[in-house]
Amino acid sequence: MGVLKFLKSGADLGKKINAEEVAEVAVDALGNPIGSLAAMGDNLPPANMRIDPLESVDYPAGYFPEYRGAAPNRTEPYPRYEPKNTTERMQRLELAIADEENPINTVFDNYIEKGKALAGPDWYNTEELRDWMVGSLGEVEGDKQWREYMELIGTTSTGSKVPQNIRFASLYRAIAPEDRIRVAQMVKDEGITPLAAAKDLGVEPANIPDDFNYGHIKQRNQAGNVVNREMGRWEREVPEELTGAARTKWLQANPKVKGFGNDLLGDDTNIAADMHFMRMLAMSDGGGDFLSAQAKLSGDNAKIAADVIGPRKIKKYTSTRMVNGKEMSEINLFKAWKDGHIKDTSPFQEIPTAWSDTPKANEYAAYEDMANRVSSKYDMTPAQFQASLWMGAGDITGLADESQGTFMQLFRKSLDKRAGERGLSRKGMLKDFIDNKAVLSVPFGGFGALSSMGEDKEGGI
């Protein structure tokens, strides 16, 4: 199939790797630094030497071996909705993956190798952050604060690039739990930014820049997730009183964001079927039923769609709406395929946003089961498998450059950016973040500016 041929070719060509980031975590089999770390010589201790937890913030992410690979599992998995039948496209994908001779497994092999080179197996390991919090706040409070922040990362991950995600969660964390639900509810109801809601309610966090605007195109969705978590709807056991449709609704709610936050807690069952993971699978299959019903296309890509569907017919499948004052067009490629106007999907093989980026409600459990089966082949947890794939295939699926790197690499960058704006050291910013719940932000117009949705390349997860 043309799409598979393209994907394999893309995997063989290799991904552009930021040499500094790779060198930052490069170690030999004994855990000793190589590359740029080795050049630093005596400035770094042996990787197997224990130091005070807070001191490790000044070392590269993954330098110490206990912070690489899968972290200890400190949580329980979320149950998933398991229907009697899943979709035809999911059944087709499962059969392809089960066939070891099917080319999709070669695609997996290539992207997993690329993901491993980018430290994909380390992506969800936040044990170092937990050690920092426990070292500062004590075992009980430190563990509690770590769990809360990781779950808030999950709530605010909808559509976010990872650095945005880290900052958005820090803002909600800075708001006292008793006020957090009021702020999030106002954002959800009125569509204003979280900081504007906090100011209106008189619960503005400390150390916010005067010209700071903390917003995102998906902030209402994110706020709804925060509300659900704060109201206890993110518990890991189905409430006993729920039966029938109510139980199904509970199981179907927020599967990706719950899985994302849970993986950051070390979960070894759930996955976050993010847009890049989904797009990679959709593009590997190449079936028309994997085309997006809301494809955001512009310029040459919109012309490709018009040429395939027909310049007159495409109007039937195109809708426009205003986003941040800008007109945006969406094309229902799935409907056009279903109506018989797209016979060959290969013209869309290099357009990430042409493909489905979200599992259907009756597919999520099947994706998770598939990841659990296939990940064992690579001696990985499902979360490591998923992270390695979305990092390895990022050049094909539209992963933003600023989302490249493990969580702890990107967390350090967020510390540095906020520390630079405030004139603090990285360690000083970390202490303020942990002890005083300082927000990881920069002024409006900088790294933390109001986000807009890209049309042909979306970097969020």
C-alpha cells in the first residue's frame, strides 16, 4: 500500500535529532556519560553515585540511571469501556499487527528504534520529580503534591504542546484546591483564561508577570477535565451505584487524559492514545475510514483535497469557523471518502492533519490491549511503547519541535525559562515551585503566550 511504503521510507530516512538533547542523556552500558557529558569531565559525578535529590536538577535529565527507563508503578490502572464489538478499522488494524509478516510491524520496528534514540523509553519517568518533592516536603506531602501535579498535567494535556502543558498544570496547582474548581468552572462556562478567572474570583497566584496571559484554544476542555478531577470523577474504581448507560458513560470519560496522567505516575497498563500515536497507526493502515472528519488544511494541502474530491464537490464537505479572530477551514475527508469521492488515500500520505487523531469510544480499550500485547515484544511497558512511537514518528505526524524531549527534559527547560525571567537559578526556581507552588510561566508574547491551533501541523498531544 502506498501509505505504508511512504511511512517505511520516512522511517528509514531517519528523524532530525537535536544533537544537544540526545547527547544530554547519552550514557554507556555502565551508565557513564558519553558525548558532550563526557567532555564536562570532573564537573559531573559518577552516574551511580548518590547525591541529594534536589542537586540532580542541575544535571541532565536521565543522567542518573534510576531516572531512566520505566519508573516504579505507583498507581492503579483506570478501567476502560470494553464493548462487545469494536470498529471495522480497528479489527483490520489488529489483524494486520497480529500478522508478523505484515509491513506495519516493520514500521513499528523502525519508529521504535528512532524513539529509543530520542529517549522515548524514559519519557514518562517522573521519579526524579517525585524525589525532589519528597526531599523538600517529606514522604507523605511530597508524594501527594507529585500525584496532584501529574494528574493536573493529564487534565491540561488536551491539545497542548508539552511545555504549555507543564505550565498550565502549574497554574492550576498554584490555586488552592478549594478555589481550583471555581476557577476551572468559570473557564469552562465563560471561555475566559484561567488567570482571568482567578483574578475575578480573587485567588490570583503569586509571582505572575504583570503582562501575562495564560490561555489556550482548548482551555475550556482542559478546565472541564480539571472540574471532573476535583469532583472525584477521576477515581480509579467504578462507583458501585453506576449501572447500564451511566456506567458506560463513566468508563468512556476522558480516556486519553486519564491515561496520560496515570502513565506519569508509572502505570504499566493504560496508554494515552495521543494524536501522534493515532495518526501513525491511521497512516500506516491507509484506509479511508481513518481519514479525519475535521481535517484542518490550508494552502497546497487544501488544493490537494480539492483536486482529489473535485473543486465543486469539496464545498459540500468544507466548513469554516473563526479561531482567535482568524478564519479556519475544516474538510470532512471521511465523509467525502464514504460518499465515494476519495478512491485513493495516497495523496494525503504526507498530510498529518488529514488523518484521524482520536480513537472512537468503542476503540480505546482495543488500542490499549494492542499496546499491551505489542509492547512486550520490545521489552517495554505500553506507555514506553506509545511514547517511543510518537517520538519516533513525530516527523511524519506533525509533532512540534518544542515537544521533543522527555518530560523531565522539558520540565527543566520550563524551569530555566521562568528562572531566567525572574533572575533565579534553576534550583532556586525548582524550590519556589515545590515549596510555594510558583507558576512556571513567562510574560505574554513569550514562551507562555496564548496558543493558536496550527492548520497543517499541530504539535499538541
